[in-house]
Amino acid sequence: MFPLPRWARSPRLWAPLRSRALWRVVLALSACLLLSVIVLRKPLADWLWPDTRIQQLLQRGDAALLRGRLSAADGTGARELFNAALALDSDRTEARTGLARTGAAAVVQARAAIAAGDAPGAQRALTLAGALEVPQAQTAPVALRLRDLQARRAGLDALLAQAVVAQQQGRLDGTPDSALPLYQRILTLAPDRTDALEGREDALTDLLAQARHALARDALADAAALLAAAKRYDAGHADLPLTEGHYHRLLEQRRQRAQALLRRGRLAPAARDFAAVLAAEPADAGAQRGLERVAGEYAAQAGRQAADFHFDEAMQSLQQAQALAPGAASITQAEQAIARARDAQRGPQTGLSRAVRERRLSALLQRVADAEARQQWMTPPGASAYDAVRAAQALAPRDPRVVQAAARVVPASQRCFEDELRNNRLRAARGCLDAWQALTPNGDALAGARRRLAQRWVAVGSERLGQEDAAFARRAQDQAHQLDPGLPELAEFTRRVRAVAEQR
């Protein structure tokens, strides 16, 4: 026997093994390890030997299949167990075979349920077979037998009799006991029932006749609802194209009539026609724009009436505009015009004597003349002809001399607008336009000027949007909407601005 080296015989080397504390720690760790192995033995076994887990799932699936437990919400059905095995190993043919066997068993269960008169059970089994992709050649005959069972249970002959009575009474659609819903219910359960098919055909013919009667009395919304119902039941009905063509022709005629009425200034009938088109076709953009234009005309009319201090008429016109297009920019402008007219009527000068008023008015008119002589039409602020005219309008808005002075300053505000617009100084152009509108709130050329400025904002905004300046594009969109919310190109520009905002 070889002697141990001196370092191995050293008492200091073996001294820790004689420590009781060390052995206590070793024993505690060993106990913890043993307990962990006992508790985690199943997950560890599944991890180390997955085939064992798959085999268990397959065995449990076979057992569930033998018991007829094909599917269960708690995961203990054959379908769920075979799917779990397939999830662990997608190449496992036993799992796929088990699912196919489950589908075949579902078809067998469906047949048995039909034989027992259990329609809900047969429906559940057929649904499971469809989910497991059982060939239609196997499920179609069973589904046909199920429909026959459901038809017998539903009493299709009685339903058909009810449908015929409802049709004779003119109750074609609208309630569950109307003719068309009853025919549809019968055909869902028995698609080959010729009597139900013929009954539905006749009922749809009557329904489309009602639609034509509605068109004859100019009830576009009623006709649209009847046409939609007919399409829902049978979009290929022989009478549908003719009736639908008649409907679209009348709809277009109503649109054109509304436009013509608007051009002639007949606002109330134009609004009624546009509203009728929208009631039939809620997504009609042309009719919506037409209503907005009518609202704009009412708002402009309110401004003219307020300028003449006819406030009752102005408020009626404003209410008409608000009813047609609440929130439109033209309504806000009309409200401001009415407020300015009220302020002018009851301003601080109303208590002045005639002599004092005349002296002040003469001084203001002289300021206008002096500013005109210096060609200071719009600037400097406070000393321009425009500012003097506005002060004179507040003092005596209907005085002929004030009206004449305003008429002389208006061309200057128009020239200011054109110059600023030509040089693409759009904010300055807006200031000139506001001055122009303040001097002649009902000028015929104002609407065109507002549209041109709105178009320029859209053009410049589109250019800046192409340069990825989304913030400026949004400001341009807001300005254009304030000026002319009905601008045709504004919708597309707004869509592009929103698309850029969503990308960010």
C-alpha cells in the first residue's frame, strides 16, 4: 500500500468534514432536491421523454373515442386530446388518424341522433364533423336527413299556410310573421320546396309593385327600402332590374331639380329635394354638398337681412341654415354679421344728439377723404380709409354718405386681396378678404373670392405636404375648411393629411 502524501495526511484538510453545521446543510439540500424531484417528476419526465407524454395523450384520446366523448370544453374530449398530441409533434400520424376517426365517429353520432329524433344533438355532431374536415360526400346525406327532421319538427306545411295568408293580406315584409320571412324560413330548412319558391317569387313581385307605386307618388325613401328588401331575399328576381332602373332615373331627376331650384334661389324646395335624395341614399355626396350650399345661401340671406336691421327675418334664415348644416363656416360668419349689426344699432353713439352725431360723422367722413387722397386705403392700422369707414358704419350704417364711402373703399379691399393672393401671401389675403366682407357682407363676388383663397390654401398645403411639412398642411386644411367647407378638392386633401398623420 502506498503511503499518502504529507498534505493528504494533514489534519487541517479533514477538519471541515468533522463540522456538524456542514453536514446539516448537506442534509437540508439533499432533502430539498428529493422533494423537487418528487413534485416535478411529471413535467421533468415530459421534458426529458416527450414521447411518453404524446403516447399518454394518444391513449387518452382513444379511450375518449371509445366512450363516445368526441369533444369537451374542458379538454378531455377525443378531438382536444388528439389535437394536443399533434401540437407536441406535428408529424405524428397516430394523432392525425385519431382526428379522422373522431370525425367519422361524429358522422355516426349524427345519424344516431337523427334516428332518435334529437335534432340539436345531430346538429352539434355535424358541426364537429365539419370542423374536422370530414369529406362532404359523407356529411351531405346526413345534413339532408337533418333538414328533413327539422322541417317535420317546424311544421313547414303550417308555416306555408301562414305565409300564404300573410301574402293575401298584403303583409309582405317587416315582421317575423310576414310572408317573405316565413317563405325564407321554409326554404332554409327545405331548399327544394317548389311551393315555397313560387310563393316567395309572387311575394317579391308584389313587393316590387309596391316599390313602383312608391316611385309614382315620389316617395324615394320608401322605394329604396322596398328595393333593398327585395335584393335581400332574391337579388336575381326578374322584376328587379326594371324597378331599380326606374328608381335611379327618378333619383337623378330629383337631384337635377334640386340643383335647378338652388340656382334660381328657391332655397326651401331645393332643400326638400336634396333631403329626399339623402333619405333614399344617405351616402350621396352630391346631395350632401347641395344641402351645404343651401345652408350657405340661407346664411348669406341672414347677413343681408341683418345689414338692413331686419333681425327677426335674419334669425329665421340663420335657423334654416343651422338645421341643414350645423357647424358650417358660413353659419358662423352669419352669426358674426348679425352680432355686428346689433352692435351698430345699439352702439354707444345711439344716445347722442343729432348735432353731435352729425359732427362726429362729418369728421369720420373727412378722415375717409383724407386717407383716400393719401392712397391709404387699408394701412396704416387706425388711420386708413377702411378704419374710418368702419367707424362711420358703427355710427350711422344706413347713412347714404357712409354707404358711398364704403363703396369707394371696397375696390381697394378687393385689390388688396388680389395682390396678396397673386403673391401667395395667404394670411394677408385673408385679412383683405375679411375687410372686404366687413364692408359689403353680402357682396356677390365674395363667395368666389373665398373659394379661390381656399383653393390656394389647398394647393400650397399639398405642395408642403409633399415636402413632409405635415403641420403646415394641417393649418392649410383648417384655413380652407373655414373659407369654403364645400370645396370639392378639400375632401381628397383632408384624406391625404389624415393618412400622413396616421403614418406618424
